[in-house]
Amino acid sequence: MEERIQKILSGAGVCSRRRAEEYLTAGRVRVNGRVAALGEKADPQRDRIEVDGVALRQPRRHTYLMLHKPRGYVTTLSDEKGRKTVAELVEDCGVRVWPVGRLDMDSEGLLLLTDDGALTHGLTHPSHEIQKEYHVRVTGDVAKALPVLSRPMVVDGEDMVADEVEPLGPQRLKIVIHQGKNRQVRRMCAAAGLMVTRLVRVREGNLRLGQLKPGTWRPLTGGEVQELLHEICK
């Protein structure tokens, strides 16, 4: 079946769709010996697709991992500043995988990694509104902040809203969002007069972090993968 070449490259784990578009624009991609154009389609089962002269090989089976990201790691495959990356924590999984979405360096918890470009796009596209649940430890007046956090806000010119906000105990909150804006929970808390001292993502969609220890990972079960696919097909 024919698909846009940038989608094929992303799905094969070569690069992101955006980077694939750059490769196509730069003339680095060939289909059956001919330089491919941006927006062109191909059939990975029928056509020979090359990037920088190297033939594309489709993975026979995608890999899906859940990592408990610890604090102090950046959510990227490499870092020009020499900081520790989540790629180091999953390098023994046997294949090249990338993070689905982000957790900032000081945040912890559930992070999905995969080599499935289509699933990555589905989970990160705003239209699918995948819920994410965070347990947050804060300083400040929680009672005063709760009504502020529980209604729509404008933070730095961006509209933000929490789906749920509940106290979990002294200076601890459960916050559920679906927007996924950059550092959204921290920014919302700051706008409500709270400072976040610890932030842990415990759920994404129907997937829960459970008892997975910080710095460790596990493959998703077939049922969990189907749950994710169901989420993005709603």
C-alpha cells in the first residue's frame, strides 16, 4: 500500500516525520534510484527506498516499552550538552526506539518509547486528547490554588485546562490533563501560586506506571498496545 515517504521513514524508525521532510527537501531520499520529492508516495513492500544510499528495511515487528523515567534525565536520544538521556536507560532493548512525547529533566514517571511512527503520531497529536495523570508535590497555599487550577486558565498567552484536580494529602495533588503543552502542569501550578517540588506521571491513557521502579523498563503487553490503539482510534 502506498504511503507518503515521510510516514514510511518515520514508521521504519529512520527519523521523525519532520526530519524526513528535511531529508526529502535536501534530495537525500531515493525511490527506485530516483530522487524523491516532498509529498511523494511509495509502497515499502514494492519500491526500493534509500536514505543517503542505504536501503530502508522495515521492522518486522514494532517494539513498545514503558520506562519509569527518573529525575535528571532528558527525554531525547542524544544531548549536545552531555546530559544523561532516556536512550541510555533502554539501550539494552535491542532496537532503536524513541520517546513518545516528553517529560522535562526534573520530572519523573511513565514514559513510552517505541519504533512505531504511526502510534507516536497518534498519541502526540492534540486532536486525540490522550489523558495524562500526574501526582504533584507542591509548596504554597493549596486550598487557595485549588479553585484556580480547577477552571480554565490563560498562562503566558496560552489557554490551559485541567480535566481533574484533586488533593491527595498535605501539599500533594492529582492533576489530569489532555493538552500536553510544554511544562503545562508546572506552569499552571505556578500561575496558581504553587511551586512544584516533585512531579510524577503515573498514567497515560489507560496505561498505569504501577510498581515499575525508577530507571527500569518493561515491554508493553499485547493487550496494552491494543488499548493504546483504541485510544487513538476513538
